[in-house]
Amino acid sequence: MNSTLPGVEIRDLSVYIDSKDGQIPVALNPTNGRFTVPMRDSLVAEHAMIVANQPKNTMKFEWYVGLRVATPPTNNAHYCELMQPLKDLEVIRAEMRKIPGSPDLGIFGLKLIYPADKEGRVVIHCKSGDRLFKTDPSHTLVIPYEQALLTEDPLVSIPIPPLRVDVADPPSKN
């Protein structure tokens, strides 16, 4: 988040969520303006607004939805359990589609990011046969989010835990 007005720096911004329970401060990273907001059903239900101390239509927002995973996924997780954060994201996505002009946050899968010195591998043990995924040159791999796999709920082998887990962007159409 940053202001489009000349001379307004990130440190000049004061931002909060205007909730019926009071103002919830939103801390901005002073270098790049990144911030996180709490995901609460109560805030969604009341349509709480993010408010900044700037004139209307002078703020620039860039969207990114990431995951905070308490413990990295490990060997022999069930597919549904592994995809639970994306199932939760489906609810947020449905709410965002109701807002005119909101981007459609396509859900493609889970992106596992590995250190440069380790090759990550994931095997989904489907009834139709194992599906193997390996890290690419950027040290990431994507476990696809698929309805058929949610229905089957196979075991997923992740022998080496990733450093980080994110929402995978859809492949580019280039």
C-alpha cells in the first residue's frame, strides 16, 4: 500500500480497520508498504473497511494472498488436510468477487519453496497411480488444487519439508 500523491511517504500513512468493535491498527512495512490484516468472520460479516489518512482515491493497493503455515507439511499428509488453507481461501475469494473491480484470485494450488541446495519432491498416491512433482529451477513445486483429489483424499508424501508455502499463481498464458 502506498499513496499516489507526490511527497507522501509510507511513514506518513496511518492505517486502520474500522470495526464496530473499534479501530484495529494496520502496521505497514516502512520499506515497501506491505501489511497483513486479520482474517475474521466477524470483520467480513460487518464489511469492515480499511481506512487511511489520505484523500479518497489516492491510495494504491497491490494484492497478494499468502499462507501462514504453523508447521510445514510433512510426509504422509492427507490431501484434504494439506489443501485446507486453499479451501478456506475459497470463502474469501467468494466474498471478494462481490466487490466491484476486485481481482479474481484464482486458486491453482500450493506452491512449496525449497532451499537452493535441496531438491523437493512430492508424491500424491492416487488410486490411478502415483503423481510425482519435483522442484523447478526456481526451487519451487506446485501441488495442484483439484476437485477430484479433494474427493479421493489420497496420501501425499513430502519427504523434505519446504521452507515456505504460498498460494500458487495460475500458469502464465504466454
